[in-house]
Amino acid sequence: FPLLEIKDLTHAYADGHVAIKDVNLSVADGELVSIVGPSGCGKSTLLRCIAGLIRPTQGHVILDGKPTEGIPDNLAVVFQDYSRSLFPWLTVRDNVALPLKRRGMSRAERREAAMEALEAVGLAAAAGKFPWQLSGGMQQRVSIARALAYRPSLLLMDEPFGSVDAQTREDLEDLTLRVRGSDGMTILLVTHDIDESVYVGDRVVVLGSSPGHIKADLRIDLPAP
Ligand code: ADP
Ligand code: ADP
């Protein structure tokens, strides 16, 4: 069965605004699906429903064959807003290591996994620093390292590279492709950048607005080398 199945998902906010309506989506294990669409079409709402941060008005999110209830523990999220996502009183290494408590890992194991993930994003040298001592792009790489260290079966990324410079963005796109290849992680990537959606994704899902719905679902085929 698919790793993630979204069935007839509808979400109306408290003010009655219907952000997404009757969304159906099936994502296979190991797939990397880009989600694109105009501002306000419901991309973030869809991710929040999957992450259990908001409760859909109707429909179901089925992860690993089970309907989700609250925040699934085999899932990690990278948000665009890095400035609110790291704890300022913890070092970079401890920020990355913290969620691993949920995995039941020892302190030494958590630190080792954190260092490995920081190395993957090129920030091993910043492990002992505090988030506020780093640039925005570096803080965002720390958020990505934290998600990678956790090794979730599903990684949700909401405009994760929107606030970094062009070179870092390309590096992080390549890193995303590498972790997907090596760890078999399943990834949903929300992006405004069509080039990025096609370069990184195996599939590009296009959302339309008012209310948000799936307009197109395209498989990206690479030419044979
Ligand atoms: P996107 O991520 O594609 O920009 P969002 O999911 O953030 O879209 O928003 C979808 C629609 O829902 C928009 O019209 C937005 O204004 C509305 N919306 C988002 N959050 C809320 C909220 N907390 N309360 C009411 N409406 C919201
Ligand atoms: P994005 O497009 O990245 O999803 P937005 O700029 O649409 O972000 O929204 C930023 C924040 O404002 C989100 O937390 C969203 O839930 C909230 N928001 C957006 N539209 C509304 C709205 N109409 N009413 C209340 N909150 C909203």
C-alpha cells in the first residue's frame, strides 16, 4: 500500500474559509512529490493537515496504512520560517539532537546522529554555536539537519529554500535528492519555484485555488543518460 494516502480531504478554517476541498493524493514509499500552485491555494493547509497541526474538516490522512490521529511520530516538517523553528537557548547540535529523545536514543547516540546530519548540510563546524550566531541560510540548514537526523518515513518541506541564496539553494536541492536516494525517505516539497519542483521532484502536483484542489499530477521522466 502507498506510504501516504489522502482521501477526500477538505479543510475550512474557523472563519468559514474553505482552503482545500476534496483533495485525493496517493504517495508511494520513497517518492519525492513537489507541490506547486499560486499563493493562497492551500499548499500549507494541506501540509498542516498531514502533519496533524490542524484537524481536517472532512476526509482522512492515512500514513503507513493507519489513519493519523494528532501529530504522527514518524514525520518531520521543515518550515520556511527558520527564525521561529530553532530554540535560541540550545546549541546547534542540541537543537538537532533534541527530537531524537522521542526515538529513545541515548545522549551519546543523539549527539552522534546530530553531528552526522550537521556534516551532511555542511555545518559541522557550527555545532557549538547558538542559532542567533548564524545567518538565516545557515539556520535553515540546521532545521533541515534536524529533520534528517530524525529519519522520518515522511518529510514535509514548506518552501524550505525560499530564504537562502542561490548557491545554497542548489546545494540543498542536491542534498534533498541525495538523502532521498540513500535513506529511501518519502518527501513532500512545497515550492513556488517551478524549476525546483521539476528538478527535485519525481512528480509535480499542481494545486488550483478557490478552494484548493488538485489540477494536475505530472510524472517527471528523466532522459536516459
Ligand atoms: P498557500 O500555502 O498555498 O499560500 P494556505 O494554505 O496558506 O495557502 O492558505 C489557503 C487559504 O486559506 C488562503 O486563502 C488563506 O488566506 C487561508 N488561510 C490560511 N490560514 C488561515 C487561517 N488560519 N484562518 C483563515 N484562513 C486561512
Ligand atoms: P504561506 O503562503 O506561506 O502559507 P501566508 O502568508 O499565506 O503563508 O500565511 C502566513 C500565516 O498567516 C499562516 O500562519 C496562515 O495560517 C495565516 N493566515 C493566512 N491567511 C489567513 C487568514 N485569511 N486569516 C487568518 N490567518 C491567515
